[in-house]
Amino acid sequence: MRPETRLVRTGIPRPAGTPLTVPLYQTSGFSFDDLETFADGMGRPDGAFVYTRMGNPTVRVLEDAVADLEGGAAGLAAASGMGAIGSVLHGVLRTGDHVVAQRDLYGGTHALLRDLAERWGVTVTRVSGHDPDELRAALGPRTRLLYLETIANPTGHVSDLAALAAVAREAGVLVAVDNTFATPLLCRPLEHGADVVVHSTTKYLAGHSDVIGGLTVFADAALHREVWEHAVSAVHWPGLPDQPGHEVAGRLLSGCGGTFSFDLVGGRAAGEAFVGALRLVKPAPSLGGTETLVLHPARTSHRRLDEAELREAGIAGGTIRLSAGVEHVDDLWDDLANALP
């Protein structure tokens, strides 16, 4: 091989012994010797590591460790506690679903539920968190989720998890519990009937006020996979075969350009968080330049449209427009991957 090739094809050392500490896999992606393993890893959370946003050996150690402490089947790490909460709510809820939530929840959770109510028509009923009969009266045919906190933030209220989870289970309702304040050392909600446990790992699990993170633990591997599959819900570019205008584009255009859009699960909150987390790509109103630019239409170019008008225009709260520049593609991939929820 020529020197230029050897520079980028140098073998990665593989020590014979086992590292005493968890290695940091500082890579955005992983290569394969066969397409079958690659394709299999793309399709399931317990397959081969393919792309760090979907799974990474270092992150997996964290997920498995907390899942083991909680007695769960699988864990799913997120960039923050709100990212973990959002992954649960956006992963299990659908338009028109009903949520029963404890009254004294963390303020960010209240705000996210209110956002889902406004955008998806999700209805929310608040309960005290200690009365099974009150919960039983609040349940309805569209109830999908009961959301509680082990120790409420900030009131310190302790929910009767076992009694409430029993009522929810009778009705076929999923139970999610934020266990941040208690940690699995003080309580393991899955043992009391919960289906999902959420942590802001920024707090006690990290313990040193030096990182931000979130983690969700699932009692059931199937539910873990359902939530794992959410991130980007749709991509809009005429070059894609499933686009409505693809056939016309093939006849009319000699190429489909470098500007496209995609929809993030999580609506406006997810769109704003994504743009705010970007470091290389900058938000700007224009496109077609040498620099890669991003736009959140619902907050900028289409801000004068109400929700109905946005839907009519095919724009969601989490729609992001991206105009690709001429930066190195790996720098762009890294920036986008780090910003995705």
C-alpha cells in the first residue's frame, strides 16, 4: 500500500488481555467485513455496533450496568434526562392517546406533556399518586401511559408504586417511573410493577456534577426496541424513491440538489434542541453556499403559520431543513450525530 493509504489503514491494536477500565470508543461508526452483519446491526439494538448514535461499546456498558441495577431487560442512554423522558413519551404515545400523570412531576416533564397535548392531541389527567381508586377513576379507553416519580421533584412525595402499577396493569396501561431521586440503590420500580424506569444520570448516577446524561431502562426487550427505533421519523428529498415527486424529478431534473429536510420525533422541542446542539452547522436563513446551514422552519421562515397551516404545508414542529456545504463530510456527520436526540 502507498503511504497515503497506510496512514488511514493502520491496524487498530487489539491487546490480548482485558482492559481494567472501560475503553472510550471515540468513533462515529464501525466497519465490517461482510454486508450481512452490517445490515443486521442496522436493524436491531442488540446487533453489531454500526453507528454511535445507534449504539457504542462504551455507552452499552453504561446501559447494561444501569439495566442490571434496576433489574431490567435493556437500557437506552440519552444525551440528558429530558432526552430520556422524551424518548419514552415520543416512543410510546400516539395522536389522541391519554396519559395519567402524577401532579407533582418535574417541571420539564409537565412542559413536555403540555407540548404533546397541543401538537398531538394527547390528553393528560393529573392524579395525586397515592390513591389507587383515584387512578382507577381516571383511566379510560384511550389511556396509554401512567407516569410517576419515585420521589417527586421537588416536593418529595413518594408514590405508592405497587398499588398504582397493579391498577394500571389490570387496564393494560404502561407504567413509567422517573427514579432519578431514589436511584436503584433506594428503589427498583420494575420490581413494583413498572414497565419503564427513567433516570437523569446527570444527578446521583454520575455524582460529580461534571456530565449531562439520561437513561431509560425497560422491563421488556420489545418495548426497548420500539423506543430505540425513534429518532428521525422522515426524510424529504426528491432523490429518494419513496418521495411523491421522485418519478417527476427523474424526468425533469439532472440531479436533486444538496438541500433536504427531515422530521424529528418530538416536535418543536426536539427541533430547537437539535439546532441548539449543533456546533459546526449554523442556523441561517439562506442556502446554497459553501457552508452547511440549517433552518427550523416552524420557528423562523414559517413562524407566521399556525399549527393547522403548518400541517397543510407539510411542515411539522420538528422539521429541519439542511443545506449541505463543502465541508468534510465526516465533520458534518459527527456534528449532526452529536446533536440528534
